[in-house]
Amino acid sequence: MKRNRKKLLAIYLIGCISFFSSCKSKNHGEVNYLDPNLPVDQRVENLLSQMTLEEKIAQMCQYVGPEHIREAEMVMSEKDLHDNDAMGYYPGLSVEKLEEMTRNGMVGSFLHVKTPEEANHLQQLARKSRLRIPVLIGIDAIHGNALNVGATVYPTPIGMASTWEPALVERSARETALEMRAMGAQWAFTPNIDIARDARWGRVGETFGEDPHLVSKFGVAMIRGMQGDNFTGEDKVIACAKHLIAGSEPVNGLNAAPMDVSERTLREIFLPPYQAAIDVNVFSMMAAHNELNGVPCHSNHHIMTELMRNEMGFNGFFVSDWMDIERLVDQHFVAETEKEACYLSVDAGMDMHMHGPRFHQPVKELVEEGRLSEERINQSVRKLLEAKFRLGLFENPYVDIAKGKEQIFANEHQQTALDMARKSIVMLKNEGVLPIDTKKYRKILVTGPNANNQTIMGDWSAEQPEDNVATIFEGIQQEAPARCKVNFYDCSETLLALEDAKIKKAASLARNHDLTIVVVGENSMRYKWDDKTCGENTDRSNIQLPGKQQQLVEALYMSGKPVIVVLVNGRPLGIEWIADHSPALIEAWEPGSFGGQALAEILFGKINPSAKLPISVPRNVGQIQTVYNHKPSQYFHKYKSDKTSALFHFGYGLSYTEFKYDNLTLSKKQIHKNDSLLLTVQVRNVGKRRGDEIVQLYIRDEFSSVTRPVKELKAFKKVDLDANESAVLQFVISPKMLEFYDIDMNRKVEAGSFKVMVGGSSLDEDLLHVKFEVIE
């Protein structure tokens, strides 16, 4: 045994000597990029000096993982690859060849890596390369590391934003980073800081809503939770601000459709979350599928280089979205060849290609031809290497699988997911039915397509173990007191397959119950892609309930018994009839692993709902665009037959208690442009039970050189008050809150009258207001 150990030690030492010899730098023969005690910038430059052009470009190349390839090859044809944004493989490139490329240092990054075992395998291959550069593994950890089976799944981002509690989201992001590292990933393709202003767009649920200030706060929380200060260490991951830019308001509601937007709207609406992300050192950004004002985002030098880097100070790296560099040829038609597409994108500022083999060789040829300089390649590679050094991958690229299991679905993470679900569910209407009086309503029917399945997990989630998920029916069954009889009727889990006979049966059953809870909405489950009605690349030309769900709700209503309607969905739905007729309406969004328990606790009154809408709910598709921060002239004329107001307004949400606002005062009635002032307001819980209130502050510039919104959210605070308890809240109104882009596109504070509004929603009748003057 001792002899064998000596032999192995000798082999190891010989290998180390050989490796160090091959890695000698051009600077006095020192080998220092492996020294963890040296500054990262020195390690980067030392390693960069030893890399060939081929090795440098390889760092810019990302591929899907081998297991993903094997799965995709089984279910996809080559024809399917062109339009698919979820799965992929490489015709002519086998898994074995890809692994050989990894061993040769010709792969810089992977995505869609399935297991920690696969991640370790890929790192082992990379460590056999000449310079032993580890691979960076990315994944769409949008609301937890949910694409991995067994992970903690938090509410989707639109639900996160409904909490109006960024600190809670930061906590979930911190936990997500730990679960990602436990699975072998170090790079999260989140947060999505698009401003969602079109309910037809399927990815609304992946965003934090319609307001730049609110989106900025939650984007920052997600980035801080994942990266910490500078993502240094083995327990951090890189965040990715996406999608650059304005793809959330496509001309026809379809993902990747064109977007034309003025410079003013770009800067006032879409760019603030990116500036906030840059200010907290987000280290990657992803370009958008769409074109912006006639220029595809993937070849947009103005956006990536002039604006993000030179003006706004972005200091990380850009990654393309799924095969979008190639689409400069066959979708946007701005490049005749893929080689030209690579040139346009890299020259514009792109640093990494997602995904596939059609990037390395064209870029190499472009450098050899002198169209791209090697220094331009170095600029990209520096950032990619910096990421790998800061993440500790050169010291330890591997996952301790046994230890990592302790992080996956940890008790603390489960509690955060439950807390967030409780605070993300919005009560939209309650005519005395809620909380459920279990002495009066003892026999309860639960039905609806989303009542007893994993639609509550939302998009970007794998099918999770049943023991990890509390469906809505299971939650109600668990939380109902013993005196209640809770029955479930499966009318169809497939939204579009709801049949008349089952609707009739559900209505018949409802007549024999005291109360019905019907769970309707949409389906974002990507592992049942053909059944999806919401989520990535699942856009709609209307926003009504899909299939015959409206008929189901109406039939239950006609039963004559009270009907509580619960929505599980990833975007606002046009449910005006339901809002008018149902005595109780709950917007659950997609509340994650413990959504069923959280909803049931609210229904039975164990939890007092506190969530507020982060997005306006239109009455129908014809009202789009419906946003609270519209311009004054938007509703000068009215629709002929429909109401012009939103069905439910931004910032709106009910509680089991009531709050009264009083004594709104300003420290000054007149200030100079560079001055701040203090606002105070008293909030009292005038109801009978403890509750949280989200206090919202809006400002309007009453007269200005260009038109300004009727109101803009500038600050918010959550306050917890017992019955009859009051609190005096203070807000500092700073010059930055009053700035805008004037008629010459200079950002400034103009003199004049300003109105400050404070209250429980953006609705005028929910707001107190007071005015002040800004003087020169």
C-alpha cells in the first residue's frame, strides 16, 4: 500500500512539474495565475499572455451540456432546431467530440447542465486542457434553481414584486446561489429587468412588473443576493441583467417582435433598471431577441458599447441569447453570412456566444483577416477569466455532492419560499366571503384546471417531486379545520381540453356544496410545452381565460352557491365578468413550492394578505397599453362601449383589515432645485386585526417643458400595524426624484409646481396629496 502511495505521489509530482513547465509565462518564467494570493487582474493578464488565439476565442463559446444534447436528439429533428429556444443539439457534433473539445480547452462555458455529477465531469475534462481553465456553467435560475429537480421553487418574479419587499427577494436570491453552486452552476441568467407593458407577451411573469422604480429595486435585490459585493467566493454566482432591451413591449405582443421606442421613452422607462443594476456591479448582461429602432439588439453598438459601457459604466460581459447571433442572418437580414453576423455582434460589444459551434471558426478568421483585432478578443476574455477567478473555480471547480445535498431544498429555503408565497398573493375582491367562515361553509368543493397540479410552479421550472409541492387543493385540504369536508373534482388539468360535460358536472356538484373554490388561469409548465398558454414564446392575441374556463366559472356561479375564484397565471388576464360577479377574487400568480399552503392560509384567515399589484390589469386586450404612469392626454377621449380605466390598478390589493391615511405634511412648501424636503404621513390600522400596509409615494410634475406622466412611483415602505395602532412614516424627497429629460434631452429639475401623492394604491381615490414649489 505504501509503495502504491509513493508511486501515485511521484506520478502526481511529475504531472505538476510538467504542467508548470507548460504554463511558464513570458514574464521571467514565473507561473503565477494559479496563485490565489495574487490580485485577480494580475492573474488574468498572466493567463491571457499564455493563451493562443484559438484558446481565447474558445472562452467566448458556450454549449449546452451533454445530457441535454442526448435528450434533445431523442425528441427533436434538425428542422425543429431553427425555431426552438428551449432545447438544442448540434448536428454533426457528437457528445464525444464536444467532450474532446472540452479536454482541449476549446469550450468556455456550458448551460443546461443537468446534475452535479455532470458538472463535475465537465470540470474534470476542462482541467485536462493545456491551461486547466475551468468552464463557467450557467442556468436560468429565475425563481430559485427550479430547472433542477428537487430545488426550492419560489414564486415567479411577478409574484416576488407583489410582495413589495426587496429584502425578501434578496434572501431568496442568496439561497438560490447556494443551491446553484451545490448543483455545479455559477452563473444565473436572471434578473429579467424588462419593463412589462403588454399583457399579451408571455414572459410578463418573468418580470417585476410595469414600473421602472419598482423593477429597479427588485433587480438590485436579486443581484445583491446572488453576487454579494463582487461575487468572490465559492458560495456566490454571477447575475445577468436581461434582456437588453425593450423586448417586453413588442409591436404585436409576440416575443422577439420588433420594438420602436423614442430616445425619451428608452431613457425614462426601460433604462433605469439597467443603471441600477450597473450601480451594484452586475457582471453580465444578455442581449434581447428583438430589434430596437431598426437595429437588432445583438448587433447594436450604440446600446452595448456606447450606452452601457461608455456612458452608464457597465464593467462586465455581454452574452447573446439562444442562437440570436445566427438570427442576424435569417431573421433580421442585416448580415449575409454567419461570419458577417459574428463580426457585427462582436464588433458591437458581444463577449460570449450562446450557444453552439458556429462562432469559433468565423471569429478566428475575422481576426486573421484583420477585421477584428486580437485586442478586441482580449477585452472579452479578460472579463470571462475574471469571473472564473473570482468565483474560485481555478482553486476548486468541483461540487462536493454529499455536502451540496444539504443546500438543496434546505429547511431555511423552504421557509423563505413559504414566507414569500404568503406575501405575494393579492386579494383583488372580497364581499365578505373571506376569510372562509368554516361554521357556515362546512362542505367545500375545490375544482378548476389549476387546482391540483404544478401550474403553481410557473415557467422555468422542472417537474418537481410531489412531496416538495403543496398544490392548491392539497393546501386547502391541509389547512381546513376538521369540521369542514373538502372535496375535489378533476374537471381537466389541460386548460384547452376542458369539456362541456365536465363543466356541467362541476356545476352540479357545486349545488350540493356550501362553497366552491375554482382555480383557473394559465399554464406555464415548459415540460408540457404543447399545453402551455403562458411563458417564454407563448404569447397570445387576447388576454381572456384560455379554453372554456370562463364558461366553467359562469356555470359554477349559476349554481347559486358562493364561488371564490383563484387565478394561477403569469400575466394579467381580462376577467372583467368574474370581477363583477364573483364575491371573492384572488390573484395567486405562480406562487411556487408552497403556494397551495400559502393560499389556503389566506383563504381560512390564518394569514392576512398584504400583497399589491406590481402591474395594471386591463379589462380586455383592446385596452393595451394600460399602465398607471400614462401621459395626461391618454384618456382625453373615451372608448365607445368600454370603460377606459384599468380593471385593477397598479399598487392595488386588499387586506382583512383597513388602513387610514392622515396628516400628510411637508417640511417646506418651497425649495430650490438642489434641495431636499421631508414628507411625513400617519397611517393607522382602523380594522380589527394586525396587518401589513404598503405605503406608496407618487410624484407629478404639474407643468413642464415636455409632457410628464400623471404620476410616478418614487418610494414605498411596508409597515406592520396591530389593530388600532398607528405609525408616522417619513420620506425624503430628493432632487433626483424630481429630475426628468427636458425638451433638449438634458436631465434636470425644472422649476414649478409638484404634487406628492401618498396612499395604498395608484388609484386617485386611494391617495392623499399635497403640493410644493421648486424655484430657480
